[in-house]
Amino acid sequence: MYLTRMELDTEKRNTMKAMISPNLFHGAVEAAFPGKRTRKLWRIDKIRNHCYMLLLSDREPLLDQAVKQFGIKGSMWETKNYDSLLDHIEQGTKWQFRLTANPPRCVKNEPGKRGVVRAHNTPKFQKKLLMDSCKKWGFYVAEEDFVIREARWQKFYKGEIRNYPITILSVTFEGILTISDSEIFKKTLTEGVGRGKAYGMGLLTVIKVRGEND
């Protein structure tokens, strides 16, 4: 696996449009991997005064066109082998994490009928959903150990004639987690979590806590 970071030029018109319509970023990501389509995870990170696209893939990407569309002129992307991090994943260790995800809930309008999937739109329930779901993803997180950095609705259209409306809630969590099942956690890191992966959600990234795993 490979983890790639490309800095975005937020003053470019194409970048501004893609920040509103993430399907444009999705198209650029897919174009970076000629041949057979495989699973990829990506998200947009805002760090201080810089903005980056982060991309996890099973092959090294070719992002020349993406740089022309959204990147800083003359810049290059940075790709690192992700397997070395996966080799250090151990049960019981603590890691600093960042996750941008869509927090869904199933709402039943009528008895006996299938519920409708909607997003949790309050911080209290967004945090609760992550705490309730994290066990199946191989980790544990306490309420006091993480925060919501950003939550925003994205509304855009798909299709060549813009006839397919999409509305999705993007929530970014940051904090400290503890790995409860190393094998499941590795799968979570490489396959992502939740819905909306095509629109920049589901990618969980971690950095070891200082003093852990050394």
C-alpha cells in the first residue's frame, strides 16, 4: 500500500469547484491509476494555511494531471510506502488519529418498512456513533479523548447533465485511540470506514503517540 500527499492550490478555480463538488476530486483520483479499477481512499486535509489531498492506494499514483487541475504550479506529490506503518500495528497501543466520515443513522418512518439512511447532524450523536461503532473497526476511543474538528454538508450534482443530486454530511474527528484488535484495525486502515468513500470520506490515518511502540 502507498500513502500519497499532494498540496492543493486553493486559489485555483478548479480547486474551488472541487471543494464544493468532491466528485471532481474523485474523477482525478481515478484518472491517476490507468488500467483495472481498484479500491482507493482519499480525503482533503486542511493544516494551518495549507490544504492537501491525501490518497491511500495499492499502487503508486500518476498525479501529473491532478497537479495541473488542482495543485501548485511546479510542485510534486509525495508518496510513501504504507506497509511499514502497518507492520507496527499492535493490540493495546495508542495512536493519534484523524478520520473524515459520514455518520449515518437509520430512520424508520413506518412500522414494518425498511428505514431511510440519514446523517447524524449533532456533535453529541456524531461522537456517540463513532464510540459505538469503533469496536467493529478494531479500536477503542473514549469520549474525552477525541473532538470534532469540522462538520459540513456537501450538496452537489452528478452526471453529465447534472441530473443526480447528492447531499452528504462530512465530519472530521481527531484524537487518541487504542487498538483493540490489530488484524481488524489493519483492515480498517486499508479499506476505510462508512459511506461516501468516493467523496473523500472513510480514510482513517494514524500517527503513533510519542513514547508508544518505541
